[in-house]
Amino acid sequence: MEIREILRQIRAGKSDRAIGRNLKAHRATVKKYREWAAEQGLLEGELPPIEEVQARLAATLPALPPPRQASSVEPYRAQVEKLRGMGVRISAIYARLQEQGFEGTYAAVQRFVHRLEPPTAEVTVRVERQPGEEAQVDFGYAGYMVDEHSQRRKAWAFVMTLAYSRHQYVEFVFDQRVETWLELHRQAFEFFGGVPMQLAISAAGVAIMIGVAALMEWFAATQGASGGRALGAPTASRGARG
């Protein structure tokens, strides 16, 4: 980060957040430069030659780590904080941001939320899946959205993710009826053009899992009869996912 440019922006009255955004630096890094400049009397009056500024910097400010690039989720910080405060799951937040043109990844949203809320230490075992072996299903509260009648209502996000490719089907609905739940699965199977060998479903009751398993078997059979592709002997299982 070029010291002359950061001093120029500080002296122009810009905030640490704005400077960090402009220079792709973390706010904490900008803050340290601001405090150093104040101690050196560089925020008012005429600046000394750049060579002198750089010499002072090298002599009086301990080396800082390279500035961390701002997260692609940073422009949505206020909305993410609000949704997390309402108990909205990360997968639903990711889907909401995509609706607004967010082009980053799910992993970027997950990292951003974890920085906001440092998780408790836990052991994670990574399980590799083969193509067509498993799809993971999340269904969670997504905050308030406007329906087709321009009414503001509670909404839920349905997210089905293929475990191997991470391709996703996302849809927002305004109720939690079993009929809606099953219809969402049918539409997801049609979107992917087939049925995975198994589903890992978050927070699903036994009756719902039985219904989904029956739907998977029916869809696989009809796809086979019509020349479509069924990806294996389908089963539904309860998964614990964050």
C-alpha cells in the first residue's frame, strides 16, 4: 500500500472503511497508519518529501502484515448481520445475496459469517462424494420478502446442493407445508435432470423423509421409463449441516 496515497486520503477526511475499500486493505491496517501519521504530525500542514516520510515509516512503524483483501461480501455486511441476528442460516443468506446480484461463492459468505461469529472449536471430517452419489438439502428461514401480490411476508429458502459438483437449485417459498416441501424436491430433480443416490436432509422429520424417499423412487422410475437419467437407488437420510 503506497504511503503517499493513504496519507492523501486520510488528510482528505475519508474514513478507515472508505480508505480500505479504495485501496483493497483491511480497516485495521488503515487504522494503524492513521495513528502513526497522527503521532508523526503528518495530518496537518505541508507534508515533508516522500523520501523523509518513507524513512520515518521504516524507522518508527513496525512492519505490518500484508493487507488482507476486502471480502466480496463486505458491501452486504449490514444485511448479513441483520439476517444472522434473525437466525437466518448461511445457505439462505447466500441465496438472498444471489437474488441481489452477488457473484461471490458460498464459501466466501461462510468465511465472512465465521469472521463475524467466531465458531467454537470442533472436529470436521471431510467426506468425498462421487458424481450423482449425494445431494444435500437445506430449508431455512430467509427473513421477509415481497410476494407476487406485493405483500411483505415471511419466506423460507430451499437449497439443494449436489455434493460432488456443488451445483445448486435454490427457491424461495412462503409456507412450510409438506406439499410444498415435496414439490420443491420434484422441481429440483427436474432442474438437475435426475435423482441422486441419496439425500442428506437437514432437520427433517421421519414422516417427511419417508415422503421424499417415495418421491425419489417415483421420479427415478418415471425418468427411466421416459429415457431420462436416474442416478442410482435413491434414499433419504437425515443430515446435520451448518
